[in-house]
Amino acid sequence: MDSNSLHALDLVSSSGHTLTEEEKTVLLTSLIILKKSFKFNRVLFWGRIFGLNNDYFIALGRGEDEMHEQKYLYSFNCLDWYLLPPSTDSMVQEVSKAARGHFMGDPSHVYEHVERQSKGEEAEAEDLVIKVTEENRLVVTVYQIDQEVSVVPRGAFIKRPHELVLVNRSFMGLSYSEAGKLENFLHFTKQKNMKKRSILEMADLNPVIDFMDLLSDDIPKGSWHLRFECADQVCVIRSHLWLGLTFYHIPKTPQHGYVYFGYGTKNLDLPFML
């Protein structure tokens, strides 16, 4: 959610979570300072991950390339921000094995996991202790949520030559009928699902704007819930995979965004719930 559109949090507050007026005021000021300090083109309020002792407020800074030049920062008070390192494959593997339960709200907290290993049939088993800091868990969680459930309307971004992804300044929003169809919303990540399409479907695609995966192609079906709220004036989409991720779009306007309020845990039971 763009830092200039924090008032739109009221449009997605039906999920039960939002920010106080004091938090909004402090956040708006600090994100402006953050943008100048790091020389970002845009700064977005990404969301809030709840912890037992403290909550993590997450901000997302973007460079000229909206998709490939991104940096995440976290704060406990919406005022002081700390840069998160980029996620790596080894970090993802360690976190998936060691980190469980709720976040503590302490970046230095260490999660431990003991794995039983054996060198051979007759060799004695050895214990392998995997240690992961909560800061690394925060990095991986934010990265995975963005990779799996970040949402944008079709046409809101364009891809220029040399893979440069920019905001489409001529985007004036989807119509009400278009906003009611899940196939008009895309994952804001590199295309992963190379689904084979018919010649008729390919004829309707525009490579400038159709370079991301469709939400309607997600498996399992039913991973998303789309409805109109606020007297049917706002399209709201919620993820069932990462509970707490909410996207909004006001049809016939360029206003859109997503925000996450949750515990940073993936709903692994989703296939059995549908």
C-alpha cells in the first residue's frame, strides 16, 4: 500500500485489523523521511506481523524498477527503521526447519531445531543443531508472502525493454465488471506458471502488461476470496493461503494496494479446507 494512501486502510479494516490514528500519523511522516534517506522512488507500507512481545511494522522501498529493485525495512514504533537483508535459498531452508510458532518480537531471538543424522547403518547417530535468528525468519516470511500472494490489477504495471517494470501512468482502473473477475488480477512477481493457453486466449494477451501469473490459475482453486465492499464501491480480495493478506482496488480509479496484518504463518491446511 503506497505511503500516500494510508487512508485507504479503512477500506480493508473489515478484516479486523488496522492502524490507530497516531500510528498512521507517525508512519506517514517517517516513510517520507525514509524515502529521502534511501533515495527510493516509492515507499509502501507493507504490513504488520504480530509478535508476543512486539509487533513488526514492515515498509517496502522500490527503485526505478518496481519489481526487481526492492528493499524491506522493519520497525517497532513506526519511527525507527532497520534494513532487512535479502532472502537466500539457504536461509529459506533453515527457517522452514527451525522456526515454528508465533514471532517473539525480538530480532535476536534464536530458534533451535535438532536433526538426527546417521553416517551409515552401523555408525552412531549424530545430532545436527540448526539455529535461526528471528530476523532471518522475518526476512523469509516477508519474502514468501510477497512471492506467493502480492496482488496488482491487470494493466497497473508495464514491462519496458530490458525487463524494466514501471508503474503504468495511463492506468485508470478496471471497470466494475472487470474487477469482479479474478482473472483480471495478477501476482506481482516473475512469471512462474507457464500455463499453456489456446490461440484464442493468446490473442487477447498483451506482452507489455501480461507478464505475470493470473490469480485465477492458482492451485488449489479457492485460494482467493473476491467481493465488493463499502456499498459495492471497492473490490476486496483476501488470501486463504496467507491469512491476513488483503488487496483492495477502487474500480475506474488507479487506486489499489495490498497490506498484510497477521502472525506470519502459512495456512498449510488450505487444501483440506476447500
